[in-house]
Amino acid sequence: MNILIVTAMFPPIQTGTSFYSRNIAQTLYSQGHHIVVATVKNTEACTENFPFPVHRLRALHFKAKNYFKHLRISSVYISNYKNLLKITKENDIEVVLLVNHYLDIAFPAIYVSRKLKKPLYISVGTQMQSLNPFKNKILRVLDRVICGSLIFPFCKNIISWDAEINRYIREVQSKKIAKKSIIIPFGVNGDMSQFDNHYHDYSLTGQIIGVGAIISQRDYLFQLKVFKELLKDFPSLKLKIIGHIYIHTPLKLADELNIRGNVEFIGELPHEDVIREMKNSTIHWMMLSGKYVGLGTATIEAMLLGIPSVSNVPENLFGKPILHNMENYIYTDGFNIEETAEEIAFIIRNQGIREKIGQGGRKFVQENMNWDKVANEMIVLFENKI
């Protein structure tokens, strides 16, 4: 099948959406499909080589400090519509897959789909939400008006990465749009076999790690408050947070709690350095703070490494209860500080429990979140078999 993948996020950009775009392209290509990627130009040079063509469209780059590091506007260039149309024709594209819906590269993708009568599928991995009630209401209205009127009506299906995104679409969009949403999970970043030779050292008890940009929906405030309680029993314990710092609220809280000596805010690191830090950790902990939560690329990688992972995602995150608290992950509601601290303290003290949960999480990812399975489900969808 000839597939055009349109995405604003692609290497060298280091985000979950970028990894998703690259991985689904590489997997579909490895399965024998003809893949073409269209993304936007980046000032940074991409060091990766791809076996399929990657076309980079013109874009205006706005560095929106503390908000959106990778904002690029591409729809203002008429040449982008013409170039994408040419690419689609020359490669005899059968299906257009747009990765995420909220950036303006959606409009050239829609244009090509409509002009050439090619089915458009939109893969959605992000909810537009804010912890501020007023801002959240505005975002929901904008999402429904803009995406619900100008983007989603032109797609055949919406591929929701998990049940929380599916719930978001059903609650924000119209019933007609919501009916288009189906759940197809995403997979671990890169080749899963890269983790095969690693067996985690469960004797490690000195470090909790969190990976993910510090934003209002991932503010680490709950983790810091729980960590303060953990230091009473484990005074030498370290909390290391890796990710671009968009907001400074958690840094201020760490100062207020007088725990900065045990907490490190590392900032963004190369992927191989992140994996190295994970391997030296006792527990991985990443959770979202908004109404809709998700597992996240980093959590999946940690689970695949066999590291016990704490999250506030529900057990039915992928539409059925295949996640199980204290079996393949550690659930927290994100509200009860003392209860969560007690549970994590219990886990730190019990190496056998850590190993059981870590290996359970690894098996979960291997069986449910590998890219071949994701790609196979997509092809079934594209071939109108579901």
C-alpha cells in the first residue's frame, strides 16, 4: 500500500509525536509498504537516515518560550499545497495519514486528500486541555469549532492512541465526529529489540526518575509532595526529572519543600542518555495532571526496560483492562499523598515486588505495544476491514 504520512513533528525534533511518526513510518516500510513522509523544515540538521523519502515543507518557526518550543506555521505557503499535491501524485498515494490534528499542516493534508479523493486518517495522541478552568473551556471551544469544523469532518477515521483520547474526542466533539474514533495504541520508541539484552538491576534503591517535558499538564507537583514524605524513610533518595522546562512551578515547590538537595531538574537530554538514566533508577514515575491522562512514550520505554513504573492511568487505558495495579504497573490516583508515599515506600523496601511489577510491565509492552501490531491494525483499518 502507498501511504503518505503528514506530520509537523519528525526528527530531529525530540517529542513523543515525532517518535510516533518516525516509528510508524519505519514499521510500515519494513512490512513492504511504500512510505512517503511530509513534514516541515527544521533549523537543526537531522542526523538520521531513512529508507523512505522525507520531504520538508517551508514553515515559519516561532519559538514560543514556555509554551510550545516547536511551533511552525506551514499553511501560509501556497507552494506547500502544490508540492504536497505533486508528491502524492508522483507516488500514487492511496492513503493519507495525518499525525495529530491541532497544527496547521493539517490543511495541506486535507487539500491533497480532497483534491485527489484519497482517504484521510488522523492519528490523535494529544488532548487540548488546561488546568486553568477558564483556559480549559476556551481550548475545548476552539477544538470543537476549529478541529470539529475544519479538520475532522474531512477524515474517514480518527485513530485515538488510547481510551482517554477516545473519551476526550467523544466528550468534546459532536456525536457525528465521535463515531469516527477508534482506538489503536502506539508503541515503544525505536526498535524494541534494543532492550532485549537488558535485565534491570532490582537491587538499585537510590533514584526515582521522571521523564517528560515540564508543562502545566505534567507539572510533577504531586510527585514532589510524595517525595518529601519518602525522604523521611529514605533520606538519601534522589528524584531526577528529565525534560525541557516550560514552567518553573515545580522548581519553586522543591525550594519551598526544602528538598532541592535531593531533586535534580536535568532539562532535555539525548535519548541514549535518558535510557542510561532509566537503567540506573529504582522506579520510573510519570503522570499527567489534567482530566485526561496517558501512559507516555517514556513510561513505555521504562516498562520495556523492566523498571517498575508509577502512573495515574486507568487499568482500561486501551479499551480493556490489560493493565493491573501491582502486577504490571503501580497505580496512583494523583491526589492522596500519604497513601501513595506508603505504597512506594513498600515497593522500595521489597526487591521481589519491584522485580515482579517490572517484568510484568515489560511483558505488557512486548505483547500489546509493539509497532508491528500497531501497523497491522492500521493496515486493516486502511483496507476497510474494520
